[in-house]
Amino acid sequence: MNRLALALSLTLFLSLSMMAQNNKNDNGDTSAVRATVTNYIEGYFTGDAARMEQTLHPHYLKHVIHAEIPMREMTGPELMESVRSEGAPDLPAAGKTEQVTVLDVSGDIASAKLVTPGWTDYMTLLKLNGEWKILSVVQRID
């Protein structure tokens, strides 16, 4: 009986240790995903194309949905050219706020939601060479 109790206790201890380690990794990934999305939007708000570009996956693609206007697509190079040529957007300080929510992290894939006063982005991120990169964005403009 004592052996059974010892075995069950050891199994429980090992299971809890593994769960704690997984949660630790998830929290690190969650923070890293949040930082990537924050760098993306703050790079946009400040016109810092280099900061923004470091967050993009090489296959980045953005779909923009705005009322009755036909859906538009934008690749990473097109986005970077726009930020470089136009610089920081002409928005009031109140319009340059963001709320980042990490919706899920599963292995090397994550999803996040970015809300600003003018639009909402739903993002898919991929961990590439140990860094989180934004692979796709679906943007709804208010």
C-alpha cells in the first residue's frame, strides 16, 4: 500500500512539474507574441519601418476589410514601402493607442487581436528561428 501511495505521489509530482514548465514556456511565448504585435503597431504609429519590418514573416499578407469597399490585400514589401514613403500616420495622440490580446499559443503558432480606435486586426504569428513573426493579418476598419 505504501508503495502504491509513493508511486501515485511521485506521478502527481512529476505531472505538476511538467505542467508548471509548460505554463512557464507558454507565458514566455505569450509575452514574446505581445511584444511582436506591440512593435508592429508602434512601428507603424511612429513611422519606424525598420521596427515594423522586423516583426513580419517573409510571407506576410494582410487583408483589409472596410465597409462596402472591395477587400484589399497587402504584402510585406508593399506595407514597408507605404510606411517608408508616408511616414507616421497623421493621427491624434488618442488615435495612437492599442490593446493587444494574445488569443492562443500552440507550439510555434499563435493568434492575437490588436484593437486601435480606428481598426481591429486579427493576426496569425509563426515562430521562426526562435522569434515570433506576423504571418497574416485580417484588418477591419471601423
